[in-house]
Amino acid sequence: MKKIIIYTDGGSRGNPGESAIGAVFCNERGEIFKKHSECLGRATNNEAEYQAVILALKKFKSLFGNKLAQNSDIEIKSDSELLVKQLNGEYKIMEPEIGNLFLKIWNLKTDFKKVKFTLISREKNKEADRLVNEALDSQVAAQKLF
């Protein structure tokens, strides 16, 4: 593996409210080789977007190990303008919790050869978005059982 593309998304119903994250891992040819989603509990939409990136970087390391991470170029693609522009240093971080999440990503980045953050349209992020909504829907369904 030389370059990995990871599509990430995070969402919250209520903002803040019940939230979930999703990540879709692709090789450099765009072929999906791993998908992951999970519920976070209560968070804002922006916090969920950041948590999705954290999940993606941690999941990559847990699946493939530190050695491969150190030799891989990672491109994180997200439809969150705030997230991408903050991570690229174009927007200031005003919220303390977002600042904490930013630092987690910054520290995780050091384990990789290169991490690039790219803004994409929502239309190009449909699978990650689907994973988020699927996780949120399953959480709501589970809550109705109890």
C-alpha cells in the first residue's frame, strides 16, 4: 500500500444530539477494502466530523500496524468545510472541544508518512454518510426496544 484514501463523515441528530461516525477505506484505485461506523453518544455535528477522522487514523493503525502507517500516504476526504479548513490551517478553531479533537488528530498524524485533508462534495461522500445514518438508525431502533 502506498496511498490510502479514507472518506469520513460524522453526524448528529439534534446538534448536539445522538451522533455517529463512518469511514470508508479505499486503495489508490478507489476500490473499497474496509468500512466502519459506530455510534458516539451525544455530540455536536462538528465534534462527530472530527471523531470520524480520529477513528479513521486509529482504525488504519490497528488494522495494518505502525510500520505500514509510517510508509503510507493517507488522504482523508470529507464534506465538512469547517473540518478540512481547520485541519489545513485556513480557519481558526474557536471551540475548546474542537481544539482538543484537533490536537488528537495532529498527534495521530505523526504516525503516518503523510496525511492530507481534502474537501469534497456531499455527492462524493455518500457511502460514509450512509454508514453514519445506518448507525444512527440502529441506535434509535435499539433505544425503542428498551
